[in-house]
Amino acid sequence: MTLPDFLTRDEYGFVRIAGHRIGFHHVIRLYKAGRSAEDVAHKFPTLARPLIETVLTFCQENLDDVEAYSAWQQQDYERLAASHPPSPAVLEIRRRLAARGTPVPE
């Protein structure tokens, strides 16, 4: 995917909104969930509304590339999560939730 000037890619392939620490995939997830530019602005108040609209337009115009990046990002997240077992604290929280009958996320 060729990036416009409002997106930047680091040496690991992670794409961010230029000048921010906000990952492009965070905006993609909101976009895919049907959120509006106003919703994204509420979630990320440091992003200017015109920039958000530009990013969302880019998503619409480059859907195949955006989907491919989103899938790569999800696979990378799953790979990293699998390589780091949950801490004892997380295991204890899961045990307590299960004991209460609360659904426990993996």
C-alpha cells in the first residue's frame, strides 16, 4: 500500500497517523464498525476533524489495501499475543470471573 503524506510506516511495518502515536488500524477498526468521523474524533481528540475525514476517505477509496493491512495487523497481534502467556494476575482475574459465571475472554 502506497501511503499518503498523512500516514507513516515505521521500520516494523506499523502504520500511524503522521505526527501522532495513533495507529492507522485503530481508525480502521472504528471505520469498519460503521463509526462516523465525529465518533473517531471523540475517541481520539488529538486528531483534527479534517484529518479524520481525510483518513476515512482514504479507507473508502483504498478498501482492498486497507483490508489487507488490517488482516496483517490482526495476524501480527495474534502472533504476539500467543508468544506471551498471560501473567499470574490475568490468570487469577479469569479464574474469579469464571467462578462467578461471567464469560471469560481468552
